[in-house]
Amino acid sequence: MRPVELHVERLVVPAALRLDPIALQDALERELSRLVAERGIPRAWATDGLRLDGLSARVGAIPTSRTLGRSLAETIHRGRVR
């Protein structure tokens, strides 16, 4: 499998959530790695890459760093943007 490089230029999370940025990053990386290992690289990534502007992910009322990271990874893997 070819290496996949993901660059997140900016991730805006409301300060009111008081999430741990390191835990959020870790959850996002782990879940995205798992999804790529299980489901492969999405077709959209195989061309010129995928740019996601205005990404949004659905989470519970008060997400943890882990649940938000996992939800973002799923959204990124699917390539959904709003």
C-alpha cells in the first residue's frame, strides 16, 4: 500500500468544548489509519488529492476529543463536505 499524507492546515473547534487537541489529533489519525487499512484509499484521493473546505461532522451534544476525532476521520474518508 502506498503511503498516504494528510495535511490539516486548520481545524477550528469551538473553545467551549474544551477538548484536548493532542487527544483529538491522535483519535483522528488512528481512526483514519484504521479506515484506510480496512476500506482502502477512497477513489477521490487517488486522483489529485482531496481538498475539504468547510468540513463538518455530526457528533453528540457534547463530544469528547475521541468521538470528534473519529467522526472527522469518517467524514474525511467519505470525502463529504457541506
